[in-house]
Amino acid sequence: MTTTSPTNTAPGLDPVPPAAAPSRNRVRLKLGAGQQLKGGPLTYLALVVVGLGSVFPLYWTLVAASHDQQRVLDSPPPLLPGGRLWSNLQTAWDQANLGKAIVNSVIVSGCITAATLFFCTLAGYAFAKMRFRGRGALMTAVIATLTIPPQLSVVPLFMMMADIGWGGKLESVIFPTLVGAFGVFFMRQYLLEALPYELIEAAKVDGATNIRIVWNVVLPAARPAMMVLGMLTFVQAWNDFFWPFLALNQDNPTLQVALGQLSASYTPDQSIVMAGALISTLPLLLVFVIFGKQIVGGIMAGAVKG
């Protein structure tokens, strides 16, 4: 005796087709879940090209700084380092007073970075997690300042620094940039997702004050974003030329202003200029070598949060 499925033999009904087997693509996708993607030859070729393109400007700076100007201007130019690197570095160091300029740049960049991290983290936390009247309007005003070109504020800012008595001093470069709208917006957007309200409420239930909440809850949660913001702020402050050139004098320059003196002559020595540029680049490379792991970890943590 044989039996048939009622769904297939019921009168007046079309037979139900058997369930379709999963497609081969779905099976492959399912089997590949959790596995790392493997790059092909084109991927490695693209990475090599991008890597060489990124490293070549630094390499050419090293090559040009190790030859004299005549050799640098030859056609074709040299492709291998020469033997005048140390003498060119010494000449650039003496001509532009780079020792004092580096100290000034470290002071300016360090103060701006520390103040930006402190104030932007507090402001970002306030805009992200605190409720107060006019919060939306204030945040809109902060973002609106990003649309104002910095050149428009140069004249009144210069007059203000002169009236205070900070003309030619490092304070005139540090204080106008202690906090930035981009940093406030960046920290606010990060803390919106990275800092749950439950942690703040739990800290309040335990009797923590606002200062303790910021120190023990907000700062640990914001550390990845602070590393990224600190790197961006330090690099921007270190490479800034326009405002320090106007606010400082030749006797008290930052590194970028001092490097401008090397190329200010009618026929500047390109090898000496490149030697000075190499000196200005080395501190940034040192910062990335020391804090590179934390910076990359902060970027990846921000990507995961996003």
C-alpha cells in the first residue's frame, strides 16, 4: 500500500513543487562567513603603488637633503642619497635657528593639543549627554563657525593680541586655538554612540559627582576618539604657518616660520631647504612611532562604533 502527500493529491489543487534547493552562491556565502577575505594580485599591486606613492616624497626629501644644490638641479636628478646629509642638516640648523624653533613648536603644539582634548571632550560630553536649554541652538552656532574662513579673523585677532601685549609671543599663537569647533563636533558624535546613558545613571546612583563621572566614566569611554583628535590637532598645530608667521617675529619663531627663512632669499639653496624640511618631519614620525598603535586602535574603535 502506498501513500501520497495530501497536498499533492487534493482534487482541484495544483501540486506543490518541492522546496527549491539553496543556490550555489548562497551556499558559498554561508560557508565563507567568519573567514577573512583574501586579496588577489591586483590588490597587492594597488597596495604597493599606494605605499610607494606615500613614501616617495619623504624619500626624495632625504635624497635632496644629502646632495648639493647643483646636483639636485641636474637632469636627471639623483635617485640615491649622497654624502652631504649631515653638513646640510647642520647648515640648516644654524641658519634658521632651528633649535629654538623646535622648542617653540613643541610648546605651542603640546599646549594646543592638551587644551583641545580637554575642552572638546567636556563640550562634546555636554552636547551629547546633558540636557539644558538652548543645546540645539548652541551646537548649531558651533558648527556654523566652521563655515567662516580663518582669514577673516586675522586682522581683528592681530589687533586684539597687540592690545593685550602678546605681540610676538607664543601666547598669541596658543590661546586663539585652545578649542576648535571640529573637535567639539567630533567628540559629540563619538560620545553619542560610545557612552550609554546607563553608565552615567549608574554612576549617579552610586553618588558620583559630575567631576568624578567625567574622570571615571567619560574619559575612559572617549579615549579612542581622543587619541585620533589629539593626533590631528598636533599635526595641524605643528604644520601651521599662516597665523604664526603673522603673530610671531623672526627672533621667536615656530619651526614652520623658521623654515620660511631658509627659502626667503632670492636664490634659496634647495638642498638646505630640504634638510630643514627633513628636520621638521622627524618629530611627527617620532610621535606616530610612539603612539601609532593607540592611534590606529582609536580609529578602528571609532569605525566599529560607527
